[in-house]
Amino acid sequence: MADLSRIVKAYDVRGVIPEEFDVPTARALGSAFARYVGSDAIVVGRDMRPSGPEFVGAFAEGVQDAGIDVIDLGLVSTDLLYFASGRLDLPGAVFTASHNPAQYNGIKFCQAGARPVGIDSGLADIRDAAQAMLDGDVPEVAAARGQREQRDMLDGFVDHVMSFVDVAALKPMRVVVDTANGMGGLVVPALFERLPMIELEVMYGELDGTFPNHPADPLQPANQRDLQARVVSGGFDIGLAFDGDADRVFIVDEKGVGLSGSVTTAVLAVAMLRDHPGSTILHNLICSKAVPETIAAHGGNPVRTRVGHSYIKTEMASRNAVFGGEHSAHYYFADNFRADSGLIASLIMISELARSGLILSELRTPYEPYVASGEINTVVDDPSAVIDRVRDAYSHCDLDELDGLTVDAGEWWFNLRPSNTEPLLRLNLEAADVASCDTHVAEVLDIITA
């Protein structure tokens, strides 16, 4: 039997439930979620993983047991599910394991209007109710059992995505996209067939949850190599790499060099401030310092947040922010129900490239004044004790503990965060140049591993 305490904790961090997730668990979670949200209907979708249809069927049965209707969207990207939740003002659930391997599956939940569900905003209650059902405390089936209907919202989603740019101002461009056999293979062609000025090539566009070509995790450099090589060999203007559920996108320039999530956040921030002058824009605390500097330089109000979608969406609502970006390539838009969307981010990037009249390797340059280490993970026995040791070593610097430990030494800085699911510490460091970055990474790692 599934251990919901363990798998829900993993969900809150990674957006997935690991491979021991099973059909009874899916049905219990459907019933618990339906009773928690108290809505007339719930929208449900799934990615291309082989286990998806069976899990969706079980989840829908649980929802219907509670007397709630199910609107089944079929195959969807996560951002399409968020769009449906926002447009229909209904709670939603998408079965996906995002960038994780084929044997995984899980659920991302949202409240009506695509509002987030995190461990502190409903997920713990849903977990406990589902666990009680799995332990034998099964509630009665509602007298009027819910109905299930099929609905296709892909065209409406594409209309919505196109509303973020002036399509008439786009210029002829050659774009290559690696969808890694994930859900980008559904939504990307649907968008670009409406953009005849853009020449599109799709790599690994077949929906195949066994991922026969490479893992659908473009955060790992190895999984961008095919795209980078194709950009160069084919003479494309820009490359786009989507993760498995297509809510994240990574950008590659015409030289085959990837942009960090911080650079993309800065470019998108400039675009959003052009349309929304003086607005508040969020960035998570592992983004480059160039991001808040860019936002401020363009008249915006930068606000630093914790890492994670539930925190960012909540902060966007409380601060009336127009946009939020994460270094991990999640990009959130107020006009997208504050949800993240890889497809919207892609189209705005293409629009910005067309507007600039530059090649992408030139457009990116002003947003990269610093050198970053990338995320460095270290296995430790006692993460809290190690963080204490690092804090003591840098007590003379500016410190904060918004999310882990951030140390600002002026010309360089770093964040050290513990994993919620593994005995790991995650180090992200930024400095003025390569030599300084390498020196300080070695210095911090020496303290971590002492």
C-alpha cells in the first residue's frame, strides 16, 4: 500500500509522486480532492505516460464517488490544464511526472482559477483524507454520483497563448523545438501552425512516455545536446527545449549555447514591463543578481521569493505582480491565472527576438554580467549541522534564511538549501568572473565537506 506521507512530501518538492503510486491511491486521492474542494466539477488531464489512462480512470471514479462531475481533457500539457482551470474557474488535476523517468507518475493539483495547492495550502489535508480511505475509513458514495464528460480545450489554449504578443509584429524566423517525446509534441505544433511566418522543426515530437530518445529533463545539459547541435547544423535562429509536461522551456541561441533561466527571466521581465510599466515582478532567490538589477533598471519593482510554484503564485496574488520567474525555467504570468507556461514564455521570447532586430547571442549579452556555478549537490549526513557550520564561517557577511542560507559577500554570493527528500545540500553561487566563481565554489565546498 502506498505511503502517502512519503509520496506527498515528494510531490510538494518535485511536482510528482514516485513509482509506488498505484490505482487505489489514485482513486482515494480523487475522492479526497473532490471532497476538499467542494466544487460542482473538476477538470482532469494527463500526460503521455503509459500509466496515465488507468490512473485518470481511477481518480475520476473517486471524484464521481463524491458526487462531483469530471471534465476529462484527455492528453494535456500542465499549462493547458492550468488554463482550463482558470478559464472554467474549476479545480484541476493533471497526471504527470514532469521531467522524471518513465516509471514515475503523479498528480499536480490546483484550486479553481489555477490557484496553487501546496503542502501548506490543502495538500496535507488531501493526503490525510486519502490515507484514511486507504486505511479502511471509506466514506459513503454520494446518492447522486458524478458524471464524466470529454472536452477538448487545445484551440482555446492556443488562442490564449497568442494573446500575449502582437502576432502581426512577428518576423520570419527559423525555430527548432525538442519536445523530448513529451507533451510539447501536442501544444507546440498547435501554436506554430497559426504562425505562418515561423518555420518550425520539431525533434522527438511523438508522444511517448517511455522517452526513447533522451530524458525529458532539459535542466540537465546532456539532454540539450541534440537540440544544440541541430540549431547549429540547421542554421536556426532559436531552439526551444521543453520538459515532459511542457510547463518549462529552456532557450538555446543560434550558436547552440543555452540561456540560463535567469537570463530568460530578465528578457521576459523587460517585455512585461514594456506593457505594464512600474509593475512588480518576482524572482526566486537563486536567480542571478542581474535579474533584480534589470527589473529595477526598466522601472519595475523586483521582489525576491522562495523557490517553488506554490510560494511564487501566492506572492504574485498578494503583491499584484505581473510576472514571476525561476532560475529552473518556470515562468509565471498574471494574465495566465498566475500560472507558469512554457508555451507563453516561448512565444514572448520569439517576439522579443523579432522586435530587437538582433541575433539571440547578441540579445542575451546585457543580461549576463556575472558568472554562475550552476547547482552543485553534495550528499551530507546532517544538512542542518552543515548549514550551521557555513553560517558561522560567513558570519561577517550579509546573511538571510528566506529559503536555506543565502550569504552575500558583495562581489559574490551563494545560496545553500537542503533537499526536502534526500540528504543533499544544493549550492548555487555567483561571482564577477570565472576565476572568482571557481575559487569561491571550492572554498564553500571545503566547508561543506569538512
